[in-house]
Amino acid sequence: MKLNLLLPTSLIFGLFTLSSCARNTPETYNAAQIGYAQEFTMGSVVTVKEILVNRNTLKNRTGTATGAVLGGVVGGVVGKEKDGSTGAAVGGVAGSIIGGLTGAAADKFYGKVPALELTVRDSSGKHFVVIQGRDQTFKAGERVKIITTAAGKTLISK
């Protein structure tokens, strides 16, 4: 593999990885939801609070894994060109460690996404809190739909 092919390949891999981070919102549905009835009740917004959600959990360490893989590839290629197979092995290991640490730092820095904490009251008077993305704006006192999906998740929509 030539070094001049590494950058375009890395960029394509990175874009593919980032594009897999799509999320469901009240206005965006996935294909599995088509044709399924979702229950809803009417309610009103009691409070709206802007928050940050740390989307990085033990199940989602994309930056760490991507950084380790790309670091290993870059380290291996550079090491092979400089010092042969021994250099490739050392460069691959060093690149994986440095890439993993860099990816983890990027995950921590960029892993917080803005969201809303909505306190709502349904028509029976029951209060509850829903955390969701900021793809819609809400005001206290506003009438909303309280949607419950088949999977048991609750979304608030206008």
C-alpha cells in the first residue's frame, strides 16, 4: 500500500463511521417503524430545560476504535517504509495506542450533544420527564402529543 493512498482511504473510512451515528427523533423514523401503530395521548409541556447528553457509552466508543485502527494502519505503513517489517510491527502497535488515545480524547470532547429535558403532564394529570433531541422547540404550557413507541420509548411532538 502506498502512502499516497492512505489519506483518501482513511477519509472514506472516517466518513463511513460518522454516517453510522444517525439517531431517531420525533421527525425521523427508521424503516422498522413503518406500518406499526404508536399510541399517543395529548398533554402539555410543564418545563423545558436545555441539557447536554453524553452519547459515548460503553456500547459506543467509535472514536477510540476508529483512532486505534487508523493509527495502526498509518504507523504500520510509515514503519514499513522506514525500517521494513520490524518497523511496521512497532509502528503499527505505537500507532494503535496513540490513535486510540487520540480517538478517546475526541470522543470525550465531541461526544456531548445538545438535548432537551421536557417535563410534561398528560391529560390524566400524570407528570413525567422525557429526554430527547432538540429538533423541535417547546414552550411551557404548549399542547403536545406524548407518543409511546412499540419498544416502550416516549417521544414528545407537536
